[in-house]
Amino acid sequence: QKQKQNYRLSNKTRLFKTNSVLLCLSYAIFRIILFPVFLGLWLYDVYSHPEMTWKHPDMGLMERYMYPFTAMLMLVLSINWFFPIYNGMLKTLGYRISSQKMRELIPEGYHEHVM
């Protein structure tokens, strides 16, 4: 019980909030931006210098297909993993409202009207 209480107090500190923001920012830079940049540079090389890249005799199936496939897969996974990190940052900073509060804000009968 005391450990839980200490944790609740620790996530209000300035250091914890700064760490949360820096985690979210660094994750966005090094995971969300990295893979599209890699794919763009790879495609640029393939289209601008095909004899040195795509048509090169040492370019195997791994380089042609697995590298871009892996980068796209990692991008999808990184975007999926970014949402919990971002929501945790918002919660730490106090910008995220609880699900109970969200239910109170939704008008009565809204779900029946939408479906």
C-alpha cells in the first residue's frame, strides 16, 4: 500500500513529467520519423541510381524486398506503440480526462443515433 502511494506521488514530480515528455519526443523522432526517412532515401537511391542499387549484381532478394518490408513493418508497429506512450504523457501532464468523465460528456442516446 505504501509503495503504491509513493508511486502516485512520484508521477507528479517535475522530473517524472519531463521524462515523460522527453520519452514521447525521442520516440517520435527516432521511431516515427526514422522509418519514412529511411524508406524515402532508399527509394531515392533505387530510382536515381538503379545500376548501383537495384540492378547491381550483389543486390539480393534480401536487400530488394526484406529491407523495405521490415522498415514498413517497424513503422506500423512503432505507430501502434506510440499511442500508449502519448496517452501516458498526456495523463502524466494532466491533459487526459478519465473514461468516466468522457461518458458524462457524451450526450444521452448518442450511440443509438450513430449506429
